[in-house]
Amino acid sequence: MRASAADRDRSLEVVKASFAEGRLTMEELDLRVGQVLVSRYFEELMTLTGDLPAGPFGRLPAHRVTPAFRTGRLDAAATAALMLSWLTLLIAVGAALLLA
């Protein structure tokens, strides 16, 4: 079955969340994001996310939420997550422009 844009978006979220939790290295993140963006079939997306806790349709394990603001500034984890989100967005836009 062909993958939709929404399927690719969900897969990107699983990969990003897994990186933010320390389950993937930066190299693995880069590789998987690139492969998700060029995947045409749903089975390819399942292969890329099947070994992660969220999987294609699952949810990441529940954990305690820590506040992002403690003294009016972002803590290191929140800053890293924000930077990762922007980096992933830039990679996705760049790949989309190259593929267009």
C-alpha cells in the first residue's frame, strides 16, 4: 500500500520522539528521517519505526512531564528538543525542495 503524507508525518514524529528520549543517535536520526521522506510504501515506514517503542501506530511509554520553564529560561533538555524540531523541519523542507 502506498504511504500518504500523513503516514510519513506520523513516522517522522515517532523517529523524532525516539531521538529526544535517547533511543537513537544523531546519525540514526539523520538516516531514518531521510528514508522516511523518500518512502513510497507503508511497509517501508513500518520497517523504519517498527523497532521503536511507538511503532507505526503505538504510543511512546508514559513518563513524568517536567516543566520546560524553571527560572524563566529553557532548561537544556527543552532547548535540545526545540533545536531538534527546527533541524528536522529544515531537513524536511530541504528534502522536499530537492525532490520537487
